[in-house]
Amino acid sequence: MTPLQKLRDHVTVADPSISCNLDESEDGVSYIDVYQDDYRLCIEHHPSLGFGLTAGPNLDVYGGKADEWLTDSPSCLIRVLSLVKSKKSTIPG
């Protein structure tokens, strides 16, 4: 199981009202689109950089840079669940 598959599974077990779509690439960047009602969050995974997050209502992130970066899956899971619960947007940094 890949790091993104594990992360997706942890997110949906922690909050079953969250839907996730996984788009994995064997040779580069992979993504999880996270949905809850009208809230959307995108997780991108770069093997050398870690996990990038961009979140907010009515989000359209394809082709854009992630707002926040985390180096490990546990930190990413905590941040994702916090963002979904609060429905807040990530802050570009």
C-alpha cells in the first residue's frame, strides 16, 4: 500500500462523511481530492517534497502550486482533518 493509499484510508476512517478520489502516478506527483459537502481539499504528494495541501470552498487547483507543505503523513492527516472540520482555506505561503 502506498503512502497516499494509507493516508486516504486514514482520512475516511477518521471521518466517514469525507469522500476521497485518489489519482496515483507511478513516476511522479500523485493526488487525493477530498470532499465534504461544498468543501474541497487537494493533497498532492511529491516523493522528494512530501505532502502539499490546498483547501477551500469551490476550489479549482489543477495546475497550481500547493499552499502548505508537510513532510510526513501523520502531520498531513492531522492538518487535513482540522481543515475539513473547520472548513477553512489553506493560506498560500
